[in-house]
Amino acid sequence: MQFDTWLERYYFEKYILDVAIGTLEQGGVTSNVATYQFLPPIDAWGIPKYPGKTVILTPEANIAEGLVQFIERHHDHLCEADTWLGTWVNPQTRCCHLDITVIYSRLEDAKREAWQRGLQERRNVVALYNFKHGQTVFLEQERSSSSL
């Protein structure tokens, strides 16, 4: 990424570290790449806007390096209106997911959108996450139980 001043570069590097640390401490964070603001714990659900662009880092990966690469690759998408940088550590695999995230206030709307977006991009959305309650809903389990 290009920066006009050292101060801009340092703010970006601080933001990357804040996201990486928050991800490790909290299991994931949601933030705005343009403003470096973090989403407060609202009662809403986050899903990948573009599931095909999700990056999954192994538990041993350097999250900060992965974040920089992800932001450089998808900066234009991350700056779209109502779009966020989302990180989430899958509690089952300990892998870190990096997403271009959108937010839905209702769980049913989020599920429907996640399934549709997964079909469009030919990549299933693994889970939805509620920011306020720290609740993960795994969609594969939802698909299995709804097809019984």
C-alpha cells in the first residue's frame, strides 16, 4: 500500500496490529478499513459479502501479514458502503477467516443471504456470527437439520 506520510503508514500498521490482537483475544473482530474504527458489539449478524474472496489462515499463520495481503488485494471491496473487514477464528479448527463482511439485523435474513451468496460464488459460507452475543451459527449444521 502507498502512504503519503510516515504517520499514515504507522497508523495503518497500528490498525493491523489492533485487528490481529483483537482477533486472537476475542476470536474475531469487525472493523472499517477506511476509518480504522471497530464495530461495537451490536445485536446483528455478520456474513461474507463475497464468500469466494474469503481467506482462511492456518492456526500457525501470521495474522498480521495475512491481513495486509488481504487488504491490499481487496481494498476496493473493503471500502464499499456498508462493508467491513471481518476476522473470525473458527472454534472447531482454530483457523482464522478473513472476510469482506456485511451485516444483517435478523438471523433468518443473514442465513438466506449466506446461502444465496455461497451458491452464487460456489463456495459455502461456514458460519454466521452475532457481534453482541458472541454466538456462532454453523450453516452446515443448519443445512443438515433442515434436510431431515
